[in-house]
Amino acid sequence: MTDSVDRILAQWATVRPGLDVSAMGVLGRLSRLTRLLERAQSDVFEAHGLQPGEFDILATLLRTDAGPRGLTAGALTDSAMVTSGAITNRLDRLVAKGLISRETDPENRRTVRVALTPHGAEVIEGALAAHIENEERLLESLGGDERDQLAMLLRGLLSAHEGDAG
């Protein structure tokens, strides 16, 4: 079994036979796979009228069990898989779509609370079910032990680089 990265590595082996490009093989595959998987995930989100960052905000509100009071904007930023700079625009779009409410906390006027609306809860529940089904489809070529092994290896790599970042 070969892939598109194998062809690139073979070209390097031809023109620079002594060059160790094994890291290129790993990172090239991760990069290519990331683009393919993100495209497949975006298709599912778009089918539910969402962009990937919007899905993440709605999913964060759902998985943190924020309830009707919601999360503070700061807590949402800390829990979401997006940067703080991206939050404001996404919140604006989600409010415009009627999927979240954004209100000043009556106990602290400097704090903004973000919560799912009933419509938002319905949309994220449907999108989440489709997302999980899609992720299962995307990983169906791996058996359970292979998934566990890949998750462990990626966890170690991610942990090392998240530590470097900060």
C-alpha cells in the first residue's frame, strides 16, 4: 500500500539518496491527512448551517453542560478549541442565527454570559450526531487496537508540542 507521500519520498531518494526524509514522511502524512479530514468535517458542519468554529462553540456550550446561565465569554474561550480573537465574530454570527444568546451577567455587569438557545441546542444535537457518525466513517479503516495505538502516539506528540507552546 502506497500513498501520495510515498511518491514524494521516492523522488527525494532518487535525487538525494543520502538524505534522511523520514520526518518528512510522518509530517507530510499528518499535514495531508489534516486537510482531508478537515474538509470532510466541514462538509458535515455546512449541512447543518455551521462553520467549523461555530460548531466548536456550540459543542463547547453543550459538553460543558453550561445550562441556561451559559458560560462567561472568558470560560468559553478557555474551553473552546479556537483562539480568543476568533470568538467575537463567531459569537456575533451565532447570535444572528438565533443559536446562542449573549447577555450581560446581572451579578457582574463586566461579564458577558453565552448560552445555547433552544434552537441552538437542537442544531448542535443534530450536528453532533452527524459529526460522530462521520468521524467513525473517517476512521473505519483502523481497527480498535490501531485507533488506540494511534491515539497514544498522537497524544505523546501533541503533549510534547503543547508543552513547547506554552
